[in-house]
Amino acid sequence: MPRSEPIKSVRGVRDILPADLPLWRAAQQAGRTVAESFGYAEIETPIIELEELIERVGEDTDAVAKELYRFEDRGGRNVALRPEATAGVVRAYFEGQLNQGPQPSRLYLFGPMFRYDRPQKGRYRQFSQFDVEAIGSAAAGVDAEVVEIAGGWLRRVGLDDPRLELNTIGDSKCRPAYLERLKEYYRPLKSQLHGDCQLRLERNPLRLLDCKVPQCQPFKAGAPKIIDHLCQECGEHWAEVRRLLDAAGIEYVLNPYLVRGLDYYTRTVFEFYPSGATGQQDAVASGGRYDGLAEDLNWPSTPGVGFAGGLDRVTELMAARGDELDATRAVDVLVLPDGDLAVEAADVARRCRAVRSVAVDYEPKSLRAKMRSANKLGAKWVVLLSAEDAARQVAQLRDMTSGDQAEVSWVELPGRLA
């Protein structure tokens, strides 16, 4: 890059600017409120994990095979930036000995994930998720609980009537026989499949049902459905999940082609879409059960279920809907010294910060110009400070909404602003 070119951000990532952050905070607070109302506690895990941990979630999936940010650190260890949160939370569950406490362990997390995907609107190489995990219970009631949290979060941020799609993909007992039937169906069609699906046919045939490429879509209708090949245990679990969702009044659409993109899922899988969305890329929250993941990570076999919601996509939908949050006012009070009164203005601001957010305009410009800045910032009050007033330790407090102005002593300012 020529030296004259300004250094810009890495392609595929973005800044969350102050004007956008109120929507993000609202979406995060909605997630916390809903999750904690169900007894979930917040956890934070590192964004960097051993590459082996990430690969165990699905070596044949796009998130790992094509999109993983991986590198060797200075200690010679192969590490990666997490493309999703579940594997790291399961690792933390065991390393932090949460498996020794009451079960299931109900956890939620906010944080960035990383995938080297093609940048496009709503899809970034660094993206943020709201992640919810319940580890340590195989009960169908926990599946329904996680679905209810996901839907509750979306409604709380104002996405009315999200569409829930639901399926089951069996488990290690009944899925192998089903996968053989799936291979038998698709093998005669191999030459007509997309290149990636030709590779998946033998290595990961379940992903054939998840393919988004148009040329593969016509073949799905004739493919065998796993719902017709469930073992007794999976069938009973599936029936109980639907019974609980029905009892809760949660509407859903059965989608026999929904399998999810990572290999660790078993039994229940689901996705939420905003009202009116048509494309499979439009999902705003998705998840399912992953009873085999802990064992795949070389920990004791432990059931789990969870979901992840995309904060980037959800906040964009909130903005498009016209949510009116106070995204402009960074401070409540702006102190405007008229002249060389930096020390006095800082003293006044320090007093007022006991009750309000306060900034000082230290720039050497006219009071008129400073008032224009106060209007742009959206300050609710300004404190006008002249040399004469400062000598008496008083100031002029102006309400920027009503225009009312009164002389107030420095000591009384916090009380007037409270």
C-alpha cells in the first residue's frame, strides 16, 4: 500500500459506532433479561482456542474446512479464532468443574465469532452472537426451554411473529442406518450435484439436505426423511418436545430438511426467521441438541442443548424497523467555559458527575459556537461559566429543552441536576 493511502479496516469487518451502540445494548440487555428469567448465568470464554477443539465440531463443515481463522502461535501451538461458542462453553463447563454442580448448568454468553466468509450485508468475518447453552440434561423440557428463550429474546427486541422451523435428526443409534439410505438415494444423482455436495455424499451426507445451491434443490423432495427412521428413544423425545411447545402456545413449522451446519447436533434442531423472510440465509437464531459433543472433545459423555442468535442481523432489523433509541446524546450535561477557565470548568464537571454524565468543551471558540456543539451533542443541560461567575463559584444552568436558565451555585448544581 502506498504511504499516501490511509490505513483502513480489514475487509469483512466493521466498527460499531457510538450512534449504533444503543441498539446493541438494547439487544444484549433483552438477552440477559430473558436468559436470567430462566435461571441462566453469564459466562465469558476466550475467542482463541486450540485448533483441535474447533475441528471436532465438524471438519467437513464450511465453518471449519473453509472459513476457520487458524495459525501457529509463538509456542508452536495450532490455535484458531472461534467460529462459534458452543465448543468453548462445553470445554469451560468441564475445566471450570461446572459439571460438579447442579445440573443442568445453564449458561449464556455474548461475544465475537470469526469466519472467513464472503462479506455481504448482514454477514461479516467478525460477527457477534448471543449464545445460550444448557449442559447436563437430556430432558426434552430443556430443548423446549431453549427454544422459548430464543423466541422470547427476538420478541423482546421487537421482532414480532418470528417464524420457528423445527426438525429432529436422530442420534448415533438411528442416524447411521438413515445416512446409508440417504447415500443410496443420492448416489445415482451424484453427477447432477454441485461439486461440494459430490464430496459430502460419502463424507457427510446429512449436509446434502442443508445445501443452498439451486441445482441441488429439486432432489430434496424425493430424499428419505429421517422422521421416518427414528429409533424409539428419539421418537419419544421428538414427540415430547413438540408436546411441550404446543402446551406453551409456541407455533412452529416442521422442516424435514433442516439439519444445521455443524456436525455435533443430535435430535432437536431449530431456526428462527424474521416475519416475511424467505431465504435460508435470513435466520436470526438457531440451535439444537448436541449430546455427543462432550465425548467428541474427549470429555465424559454429557448431553447439552443451546442456540446462538446473531446480534449483527438482529440490530440491523431493529434499525430498519425504526427503533428510536437515544443514539446521539453521549453526555447529559455540557460545561461551557467562556475564556481561560479550564480548571474551574473541570471542577464544576467533577461535582456534577456524581449525578449525571458530564463533558467540558475546552476548545478556544466563542460561546455561540459552543452552544451549537451542545445542540449537536443533544445535551439536556449546559452549564455556562464566565470569569465573573467563576469568581463567585456560581454558574448559569440552562435547560436545553425548555430554554429556562437560572443562576446556581456550584455546590447546588448536583442537586438541581439529579
